[in-house]
Amino acid sequence: MSAIPQFVLDDHPEPAPGAPSPAAGDGALLDAYSNAVVSAAERVGPAVTHLEVEQPGGRRGTGSGFVFTPDGLVLTNSHVIHGMRAVRASFADGATYAADVIGEDPDTDIAVIRLGASGLPAVELGSSRALRVGQLAIAIGNPYGFQHTVTAGVVSALGRSLRAQSGRLIDDVIQTDAALNPGNSGGPLVDSRGAVIGVNTAIIPMAQGICFATAIDTAKWVVTQLLQQGKVRRGYLGFAGANVQLGRRTVRYHELATERAVRVESLEPGGPARDAGLERGDMIVGYDGQSVSGIDDLHRLLTAERIGKPTTVTVIRRARKLDLAVTASERPAA
């Protein structure tokens, strides 16, 4: 009978000649993925702030934000600070500052606030234009008050649309599986270099790994408008409408590019739509030469460039197709 080999397990084996000691090799043991997450978190973390918001009636809420200029400008979500009475921002090093609201845009869920401080650590704003599905995405924020929590995942999809609390669609939204929870709202979504690619904004309750961020290219455009004007200007026609399906006969007869339309439900006195001659029951199928198949299409078309610009709105009225002259006004503040 052959002898059974005996193996001795050494809990503390001697390193091979020339091999680094365990302490010296800790950094080398980090794989590329871990290295990227650690590096991004260390670079961005000091600029991420925990926001404590006091609402009317004594109600309180929390959220996240991040400094994007050393003189104290902070990017966050509109829904985090909307209607607030006071905001305080705290950082990982214990520093705390009061904040004032510069402006907000509920239609993209973006807001800018200013801290009473200077020389603050600031993030690098990247670009969302060149993002690719599958690339690393890292979220930093304060879920449920657990300050400066880091989660990582990938960019799951691009070009999503998300309904803002204002009712408008936010276009070009990033979907990620980097875990987000209440309190992450307004925090940064960053790439492997630590550049911000999105502003974390929403989750789907009860879902697993389906989270959303407003693309940073959208946020940068909104920030420019808020800093220059204190608001984002959008066109306004002054009517309430509903999305409806058109009959096939109507679509064929008028050779329409869409099978859906916006039915005018009511008109505001003195509004651009009433002044243009629109009537209750009209089916809007076009605006400024562009096809309209729903209210979201009109929202996309009613940009600041169309304010005060004469154009046409195309409607179907009792089997007739009409082009009516209309001039959009500026949308009133909410």
C-alpha cells in the first residue's frame, strides 16, 4: 500500500525571493475594475455633499449634490430643493454650509444652489455624448442618510425618456444598474476617470438595478440657462390637450405622417392658441412643419427659439385640414 502524502498548510508562508511583501503588494492586488472605482471615488468624493432640506410646515428631507465650481456652485435635483425654506450642505470632512437657490428646472429635474464658501473641491463635468452601453458607471451619494456611499455598475442603456414631476419628458436619460436609493437624488454618476456623466435622479420602486440619471450634457445646458437667466425659457400655446388615436380613414384621406394627434380640450382666454383661432375639439397633427403625434412632441418643439416667432399649427377640424398662424409666448413660471 502506498503511503498517503502528507500536506502541511502554512498560514504564513515565506515570500519567494524577490517577491513583494503582502503590505507592499496590496495595491497591485486591486484589479483594473476595483482600481477604477477606488480612484473615481477618491477623486469625486470630497466634492459630493449631503443636503438637508427644510420644507414649509417643518417637514425635512435629504438628498445629494456635488460642487462643480470652487466658488461653491452645486448641482442637484429640482425635486430635492423645490419649495424649500432652508438648505444646509455637509461634506465628508465635516464642513457644513448654508445654501441659496440660484435656479431650478423641474422639466429636467435640475437645480443649481450656491454655498457660502470658496476654494471647495470641485468635480470635472464630462460628456454624455460619447457614452457606450456597458461602460463603468459609479454613483456617489447619501442613500437613507448614509453619507458618501459609493455604488458601481454599468451604463445599462442610453437615450431613455423619463417623466419629470412637472409632467414633461426628460430626454436623453442614462439608465444604469449602479444601485440608487432615496437620498441618492442629485448625486453624481461618474465614469472610470471620475468625470461626471449624469445627475442621479430616479429609481423604479421594487425593481432591481433599474436606475436613471439626467445626462450631463442636458444638465450643462440647463445650468447655463439658470446662471444666465435664473430659469429655462420654453414656448407656450395656452391650451389643455389629450393624446388621441386618429381614424384610419382620416389618416389616409389627409395623407398624415402620424396616426395619433393632440385633441384640444380647453383654451386659455387671451392665450396664443385662442388668438390663433384654435377651437375645442381640434386635432393638432403638426407644428412648424413638424409632425405631432402627442403632447410630448409639442413640448419638444416649443423651445425658447420659437417664442415670439410666427409659425403654423396644423389641425384636423371636422374632416378639414387647416393651417393656422400662431405665435408662441413664453411659458409662465410654475
